[in-house]
Amino acid sequence: MPKLSRRTAIELLAQAGPVHAVTAQTTSGIRIHAIQTGRLVLKSAHRAYRGPRSLRLPAILLDPTWTEPLPILAWLIEHPEGLIVIDAGERSAASEPETYLACNPELRWFVSRNFGLLVRPEEEIERQMQQLNLDPAAVRWLVQTHLHFDHGAGSGAFPQAEILVAAHEFQNPPRGAAPCLWPSWYRPHQVEYRPEPLGPFERRYTLTRAGDVHLVPTPGHTLGHQSVLLDDGDGQTYWCFAGDAAFTEQQIWRGELAGIVQDAVATRRSSATLRRLMEATPTIFLPSHDPESPARLKARQVAKSARRL
């Protein structure tokens, strides 16, 4: 993974070209779209950190190196029971965090010093849905993997949708959330998982009547982080929309943690569960900030333990 100076990272961010949705189809004929709502750059220690747990935040603050531009991905499933959006991405106003996050001074301070963001107006999720000839008003469900600002800011585009957030996440919002930016009507359904095993997961919440879309707990990055599993329809493959459970697929195989985790022990446990899933079941693994996620989606590329690095 490259480590860049802040100046180089910001220059690369400014030079980024236009984004385009990437589309794939399940065996059962369900279309899935990767929608990139802009890009961000981060401190290198934000993405990966190997030091003591107690020093994670200082390591990020003091790190002089930055990542290359990373996508801010949302996902759209054209399910027969209704459109499903997984995370809603970011708004163009986020390109100016000093004003965008003025309502949350602590978050504004952290983001302005440790992030660079570029979201063009045409990259907002509803604009890209219109380019796909899909009506934002037709979205039935919006599933939020977690409440960090770069994953939920676009939720205001879907006032008619049922929004689903893990109950523990909503009741314990992370410091990276910005409730002051939430729409006045924002009243998500607080998901409580049922003791119904699914592969290595002991609990799940099944969203669809067809029983092919499941929410599973993957806490650690935030206390109530969740991922979404879509049954491919071939009887054996899952599409795993993993939010920030990991920054890359390789982190899961290596057992490597990101720097920005609320609970390192829970993160390791969730990573081990995801690793068991990918070892036992063909799984297309799709984290939200992995530059390789859209290509894996398009190629239907499953994770394989033989690809460990």
C-alpha cells in the first residue's frame, strides 16, 4: 500500500477523474450496482496499524504519511421486493469539511487534519441513480453498516425508505457520526438480530421475504457495525457488503486491523468470523473503501484463502 506525503495525496485527489457506476448480476438475475460517491484520502495509520491499542488515535494524528485516493462506495441492489441501498455515501458539501462539519467542532477538527475529501455534485447517490434510470423515490430499504459521516450523509435522499441501523450502533453513535447533519425525519429501524445461525454468524436479521438478504453483526470498527449478505441464488455463493469491517480483503486474510477501530478485540473477532465465512463459502467480499471492490463485483470474483498475502 503506498504511503504518500499529504501534498501528493491531496494533489492526486484533486486530479481524480469522473466516477461511473459498476454493475453486476447474481445467478438469480438480481442486478447490483457499485456507486462511488466521491473519494477520500486518509492517514496511513487510519487504514492499517500494528502498534499498541492505546496508541491508535495518537498514531493517526502524528502519522506524516497518507493513502492514495480511496473510493466512498455505496451499493444498490435491484431486488424484486424493492430497491435496497447499502450505505448512502457522501455529499458534495463534504469537500469543504470546515463548513460542512461546522455543527460538530470536534469532528470538524479531526476530519480537516486527517482526511481529504472530494465529492462532486454529480457523484451524489441520487444523481447517479438517475443516470442508471432508477428512481431514488423507489428505494424501499436503506441499510446503514454504521453511522460514520461518510457512509450516511446521503440518507437524506431517501425520506420514504425504511432505514435500518443496528440498535447498538444507534444507541451508541461513534464519534465519527454527525447527528447534527441527520434529516429532521431521521428515525431508523433499530435492528435486533435473532439467534438464527448463518454460516459462522450466530445471529442475523433477515430483511427480505425471499430470505436472501441478511444483516449480520460485525462490530469493532464501530460498536454496532453490521454487514449485509446477499445470497447469489446459486445455492452456495454470498455477496458480502462489508462496510468498514476491513479496508481491504487482504486485511481479513492477514488478520490486520485498521487504526480507526473503536474496539480492537471485537474487530479481531469479526475479522475471524468473516475469514471463516470466506474459507467455507464462496464469497464476493466488498468493503466500502477498497479500490478493488468495484472490479471484484464486476468480475464476480470470490475470495480464496489461497490468495493470502
